Amino acid sequence: MPKSTEANRASVGRVRIYLTTLGSRGDHEPFRALAHEAAKRGHEVHFAHTEDLPTDPAAKYTEWELPGSIEKWISESGVSVIKALKDYREHLKPLQEAILEESAKQIRSLKPDVVVYHPKVQTASVVAHDVGAIAVLAEPMPIMTPTGEFPTGAIVANFGPWLNRQTYRLVDWGIKAFGDQALTLARRLGVSAAPDVTVCAVSPTLVPTPYDWPDTAMVTGQWHLPAREKLDTEISDFVSSGEVLYAGVGSMKRGNPVRRARVIVDAARSLGMKTLLVTGWGGLEPDEEIAHASDVLVRESVNHSAVLPHVSVAIHHGGAGTTHAMLRAGVPSVFIPFIVDQPWWAMRLHTAGLGPKAVSPSCRRPEVLSKAISSARGYTDAVKRASQAINAEHGVATAMDFIESRA
């Protein structure tokens, strides 16, 4: 480690850090990785999350509970944008408000030096400033910090520098359309709602820090923990005999999960492959035949770091965490993106020569998927090269260095 970094860490000393996040497993796991890194450096670390992330008995930090469950809400409502908008006032808004209120109480109680927050916990920056803390926005992808290089992460087209920057206003408008709790609270308290520091937890191999970002913002590399789990005997035996297709769509529950699983398994079989079917929060569901088939292994979840090095190719939704996990493992992918950032990641990898064009998650034809799987395998060498670059990155260490330099 460079002497300057060691000297800076010594000058910072031990600080109290509060991390808060909201969302699916892909929103929680990076914060857990950063919490581990911060605690390892001797800081007093507090990590707040909902029950969607199990507590870690080996953690060297304190875990705080936030109310409710996003998994439960998705299991009842799915990930339909239209349904989410209809259910917002009755279900999602009360859940979000309860989480924001509890997180604010925790910050006021702890009076941390640094607050690291997910964009969904939008009032965290305001409360941080109210207690004299530094507010660190942790973007799971480039979605809130404007740049002319590309539009905000929910838009796949590139409009040129000026229009690209304007797309980030859409995020502000979207927040205001649902009631800007952060701005309202900031005005009442007389403090700023803007973050002091922004860290974007994606790989600079995929998205280098934009040239026009302020010096308070940085793409750090993705935040993840090394695998601590070993493959159990059943999975080990399954992946060690024959080529295996990994299939999982994380928290995406929409459409017909039984038909989607059937199409995927049939596509794999047409190529002589077995299927590791990861059902997640309900986006894939095996029918009776698949559930008992010898060439399919069904699991609710798996540890990506442990499993993925043993599979040949993957089909997934294209969430930021899953996309990075595939690339770290050197596994070529077929994207079936559902919402928000997933089409952006699919486009980003295709444009970079790291995968084929995305397939609709509503695809009903196994031959379409089998063609996409075959195409993905043609990108194996390029994905392996990207894997080497990404595995040389140290996202959580880089993020903590950057935060400490401003603490």
C-alpha cells in the first residue's frame, strides 16, 4: 500500500461510520463488503439494513435493523413498474417512510462522523449534515452524478454530451414527483441535502470515472466479499460432471416464472447442458418435471463467488452485482433484463464486446435462448481478459481510501 495512503489513514484515526441501504440482495451485499473493510481498518462501524439481508455472526461491526422487507413486498407485487406506481401510496410509500424515519433516528442516536448511504435512503445526507457528519452517497451505478459521457443509468441510448447531462434531471424530477423528502427536510433544518462525497461501486474496467465528474466523486471498483463458503457436496457433484448453465434472475418477479424456467431448461438441453436453476425471489419456478430432473439442480440462492467459476455460461437479469460477479468469474452471459439499470448493463457489455444482445425475459422460444447461449460462448476470451482486469481491482479498499481522504 502506498505510504501516502498509510499516512492518510493514520491522520484520519478511528472514526464512527454508519452505513444504510435499502433494496434487494444486490443493494445490500456491497454495503456489507464496505462495512467489513471499514471495520478491518479499525473504524467503529454500524450497518443498518432490513431483514432482506441476514445478519452476519462473524461481523466485526454492529448491525442495526430497519423495518419491513422489500422481498416480501416484491413477492406480493412483483417488479411491474405500473403495479408499483399503483401500489406506491398504499404499500411502498409507508414502507419507505418508516425506513427513512428509523434510519434518521439511528443517525441522531449514534452521531457518526461519516454516513454512507444508498440513494433510496434519500434523507440520510440531510440528517448526516444535521449532526455534523460527512455524507457519502454510494451509487450502485452512475445514476445521480451528471456526466456528458453517457446518460443516467436507466437510459440505454447515448444523446451526446449536452443531452446526456440533462437526463440526470429526470432522476431529480422523478424524486420530486413522489415527494422530495430530502429537500423538504433540508429546508426545514437549514442544511444541505447534497452529498459531500460520491463513490460509485462499479468496475472502472467497465465504467471509468467520467472526465467531467467533480473531484469529490469516484468510480471505485465493485464492492464484494471474497467467497467464504465452500460448495456443498450436491452442487459440487452437479457442476463437476458435464457443462452447466447457471440461470437466475435475483429479485425479479414478473410474468410467468414457470414458463420462463421451462424455456431456459429446454434451451440448455438442446445444447447438451445441465441447468443450475436459482429461483431467487420468485422469478424462476420449476414445474413438476424440472423439479425432479437429474439434469437440473434447483436452489433458492447460491454463493456466486463459490459457484460461478464452475459453470460454462449464465442467463441472468443483469443487476449490477450479478453482472460483476459473472465477469469476475470469467463466465459469459446472456442478459434477460427486466427494469431500471439492467438494460443499461446489457447494452454496456454488448457495446464493449463482452456479450451478445439481450433477450426479453418474456421469451417463449427455447431456440432463441439456445442461439443466444451459443453466441455468448463466443465472447469467452474477451470475458476472461475483462475478468483479469476486474480481479486486479480493489473496490472496497479504493472506496475507503477515498472516504478517509475526505473524513
